Amino acid sequence: MPDAHPTPPPVWRLALPVPLPRLFDYRPPVGETAEPGDIGQRVRVTFGSRELVGIVAETGPADAETPELKHALARLDPEPVLQGELLESLQWLARYTHAPLGEVLATALPAALRRGDALPDTHTWAWQLTEAGQTARERLRSGKPRRLADRLQGGPCDEDMLDGEIEDWRSAARALAKRGLAERLAVPAVAHAPAPRPGPALNAEQQAAVEAILAARDGFAAMLLDGVTGSGKTEVYLHAIADCLARGRQALVLVPEIGLTPQTLARFRARLGVPVHALHSGLSDGERARTWTAFARGEARVAVGTRSAAFLPLPEAGLIVIDEEHDGSFKQLDGIRYHARDFALVRGKALGVPVLLGSATPSLESLRNAQMGRYSHLRLHQRAGQAQPPSVRVCDVRKRPLEAGLSPEMLETIGHALDADGQVLVFKNRRGYAPVLLCHDCGWSAQCQRCSTPLQGTPMTVHGGGRRLQCHHCGARRPAPNACPDCGGLALQPQGAGTERIEEVLTARFPDVPVLRIDRGTTQRRDALEQHLAKFGTQRGILVGTQMLAKGHDLPNLTLVAVVGVDEGLFSADFRAPEKLAQLLIQVAGRAGRAQRRGEVLLQTHHPGHPLLATLLTGGYHAFAEEELAQREMAGFPPFSHMAMFRAEAQQVETCDAFLRMAREALQQTQTPLDLHGPLPAPMPRRAGFQRMQLLLSAADRRSLHAALDGALPAIYAAPQARKVRWSLDVDPVDLY
Ligand code: ADP
Ligand code: ZN
Ligand code: ZN
């Protein structure tokens, strides 16, 4: 019997990719009903004048206030694309970053799925003979169909494989199919992989680490694998992954942007005996969606990927590894500002699997967690195999004549290393020819017109052997002037030295050896670095590079690492600068002498007595880290406090200021214990023509920080000042300055 007031049918509450922190009610397409099982499905809707793809986040009764709800246009999936642990973890991420759920979900999905493309086929196609084909084969006349039939005699064969074997096999296949002699069938794409190859026998420390990981494999555990460079951490990962595969589980390995090299992949592929799927920014949308889907369906087992691989569905997870866990590239700096390491830990907990964080230079956050007993701490103190730790020397260059920043002692040591048939890496963390173009007559220097202000200059970097100027912040380029724009003088001189200028000086000084420069200028393309290094080989010669060369590739013949220009990093306002510098120095030094020959590291500085260098040299990274943690504790910096940053950009300073003042007030009104710093000009107060300001929040405990943000954000979103600026919120910011 019909009710007098029938309850209205439930509606979909959709997470849409729009910058509003709420869900949107829609009715299902005409003739369909909203069911709880729809949660996680993609749907297409009109939103204003646009069409959007959203995800069903909830179902329930319509809001009584809005009786005239629109119908969605279409349901895009028969099954949810996001479900279970991944959907729950992403909901957690939206709460933690205080970002709209719709934007978080859109960030997590591969681009093709975000656009609404159908879930891709994860199968490949193969051909096989039908029963009729088996009997008829021998009676076929010779020719292409017969050749193909003979090939298929042994069983189904992949189209990919046929492509390489039989010319024009497709027309032959069509001919056979027409007579009912052959047929096409879908086979899982994951079939082919070489048989696993064994690795070296583990040493005692590696063995102990593997045993600790296996002992913890039945639930969540966070483990810090803290091992010097070359100590065989990767071998430990491989053993843990092999165990995970043997139990029929999936493994995810996150690596930094520059760590995902063909070398790394080849090593994983050779050792595991299952297909290893790479996930990086170089993939096409189609490839990325296919891999994502293959993991969601449980067909693929091992992924090695950069930051966004943290969003991979892992319905049969067994292990998550984060290599070089300290690396800055795990933090996304725009859009949804997540940290892949931290998110992976949350997922590991939800999935009930161990998360292994590996590094030679663990982040202070992770070391602190290990100290507090939240992570188990696995140490590898020695280099694996025969390799010896490099010897480190400091070269005091005060009052020494420098050529492109290189001292005579440095050049001499490079010469010796080359004489001994070694390879030399000259490390300088500044690309280009020179950082500044200066007029020696009047003091004018070339500055970026879109980034500098009268008070705060942003020099343009000299490139192209002195002919071009480029701003490394906004990308602006222009030709270098021939004469000084201010005084008309001709005394324009490049100041300081970038990789380009060092390359020039070394080429002149050592004309009989190859000098190869590796930085973002020479290796725009992904595989370029690989090709350059392959061509360079193990011959004696010099590599000049930025941090692109600090890790990843094995350079077995590298005997000398010459570090120049660390001094700029010693005096930075950023409280994380010492940590970053120490990590970089240790990582670069770790490149020397990875094989039989003992390596040497030469560190050139104007500050040989600087406490950071002194501690690092005498006590190593851990002594440094301990002192640095003590400093952070005294100053109340993370990991002893928790931070968030509001950033605002607009044409006018006043507009930024008004927005951040309003935000500050809203935060104060929540009456949560909180330190507020700002609004202040951003470290680069003008970039690409926009004025930039920031407001920093700091709290002694995480809960207060989030309570304040939860309390204040609705008002901040709704405020009229918010519509006049481009603003963002960054929880756990890594670059404050
Ligand atoms: P990490 O990841 O700590 O930098 P790797 O796992 O890459 O170290 O190992 C460094 C080198 O030492 C590699 O060439 C690796 O094959 C080798 N190696 C690792 N473990 C052993 C071992 N137990 N015995 C011999 N060689 C090893
Ligand atoms: Zn001048
Ligand atoms: Zn600029």
C-alpha cells in the first residue's frame, strides 16, 4: 500500500573535481536507482555549463532544501573503480590535507580514468588453431597461412610475438579464421617473464634485516632500513619482495624521480621472475591506466614507481617499500600536496602489511620515529661485497686562486685520478654557465623582470656559454646584452660558476679526456641520461653534474668525487637546509668507489671549520642527525611540532594580505593552541608577475593543528577575500623558505 508521504528515493552524493570542500547531490540517470553498491563508481554529470566525471562517495536521502535535483547523465562503470582500502585511505588523505575529496580522488586516478574513459583491457591477444585447424594443418598448401598454422601448432601465440616472427601474419590469420581453422583469444598480459636469477649470498646484517621483515610480514609494521650507500639495501628489498610473491601477494616499490632508471628496473626484472611494472611520468595515459587496472584486478604483482604510484590499488598487497625515503620528490608541491611516503605508511596500516623505508640518510622524521620505537630500526653498517667506504678530504680554498670555482689542488687531484685511469665526478648543484651576469663598471646585474622586485632581486642565470639569460624560477629567457643597460659599459662579466662553465674549464685543462655534462639542460628527455652514460662507459674521463647524478646509476669506475660549491647551502634560512645538504653530500660521496677500486671524495669549501661539515666528517650522518634533532627540538621545529602553510598569489600585495589576514582571524577564532606567523611576503615575493604571501601555522601536536584547520576552513572557503586570490593550503610543508 502506498505511503501517504513516500520517502523520496535515495540520491548519489558525488565527489566532483572542483575546488569546493563538499559533496554534490545528483539523482541517478532516469530509470536507475542509487544503491550503496554504487559507491566508488564513476558517473558523468553536468555541472554549471560543464560536464564532469565524479565518483559516488555516498548514497542517501536528498537534502530536503533542494527538491529539484538534476539527474546524472550516465553511470560509467558497472563496478566501482575505487573501493575498499584505497577509497578509505583516500578519504583519510582528503581529511588530512583538508582538500576537497573530489580533487583528491581525481588526483589518485590515472588521467584516462579521470576523463571518463572505460576501464582498459588488461589482456593481450593471442591466436591458436581450432580443432579443425589441428587436423587440417598438414593438408594446407605451403604459403603464409601454412607458415602461421605451423607456428601455432605448439599452442597459442601472442600477437606481439607474431609481429616479430612472421611478416604479414595478420592476413594469414584472417584467412585461417575465415575457414574456421584458427581463432583469436584474450590472454592475461602478465604471462611472460624470464626465470628469476639468484643474487649474491646475503651478508649477516642483510640476513638479519630480511629475517626481521619476514617475521613481521603478517601485519602492519613500519621498518627503517638504515644502511650506508652500497650496503645492499636493494638486495634486502628483493628478498622481501620474493617472499611476498611466493605468498601470492602484490608488492609496491616507491622510488624517487631520478631513481627509476632502466638499470633499476632491469635488476628487479632479472631477479624476480615476474613482470615488473614501471610507473613514472614518461608513460602514456593508456599505459598508465592499463597498469593501474591490472593491479586493481589483481593480475599484476610488482610495481616500481615514483610518487603517484602511492595511489595504486593493491587488493592483494603483501609489502610496500619506499627507497630513498628521505627524498624530496615524494612530496607533491602543488595541487593535492601529499607526501607519498606518509601516505604509503597510512595505506600499509590499513592494508595490514609491512612498510619498509630505506635510506643511507634517513629523514629526521623517520629517525625520530625509529628512536621513539614507532619504527623498527634495521641497520646495515658496511658496504656489501668487496667495496670499501671512500676516504673524504676537505680542501680549504680560502685565498686560493679559483678557476670557474675550482682550486689548483682540486684540479691537481682530478689530474691524478685521470692518470690512474679513473673516472671523476665533479658535482656542482647549479646548472647553467654562471649564476649572475654583473657589470664590473657600475654594479648592474641581470634580473628577471617577472620575478624581481626593487627590494628583492632574482638574478637570471647565464647560459649558452654567456649568450643567453634564463630565469630558473619562471623560465623567462632573453639574449644576454652586449653592453650594460645602465652605464653602456662593456665590462659585463659572468659571476660564479655553473656546470656549463666548469665543463668549459675542465675541457680546456684536460683536452685528452672526454668531459660529459649531465644536468637538466643537457638531459631533458628521460632516456637521455641513460644514453649519455652508456656512451661514456667506463673509460677515463670527467662527468660534470648536478644532483641528477647524485644517485641511481652505478658508475663502477668512479674513483674521485669532487664537490664544489657547498658553501651556498651552509647559510640558508630554511631550517631543513642543513638536513638536505648533509643528505646530498653523503649521497654524492656514496657514488665513489662502488666496486673494486677505493674511492676518494674531495670537498672544496671556504668554511672548513663549519660545524655541519666537521660533524659530518668525523661522526658521519647519524652524528649530524642527532645534533640536528637536538637543535630542532630546542627551536620547536618539526618533527617536534607540526606545521601547515597558507599561500596566496595575486596581482596586488594588498589582495594577498587581506586574504591571509582573514584566514588568520578565522584560525584564531577556533581558540586552538597555535602559533601563527604572518601574513609575510613569500621567500620569492614576486614570481612570474604575481605577488606572493604566506601564513605559517605551527602547533605542538597534530591534533590541535587539524582542529584549527577544521574549524576555520569553512569560513575561509566562503570568505569574499578568497575569490580574489589563488590560494592553497599545505599540511606538513617541506619548503618554508
Ligand atoms: P644499496 O641499495 O644499499 O645502495 P645495493 O643493493 O645496490 O646497495 O648493493 C650495492 C652493490 O653491492 C650492488 O652491486 C650489489 O649487487 C652488491 N651486493 C649487495 N649485497 C651483496 C652481497 N651480500 N654480496 C656481494 N655483493 C652484494
Ligand atoms: Zn654598468
Ligand atoms: Zn622569473
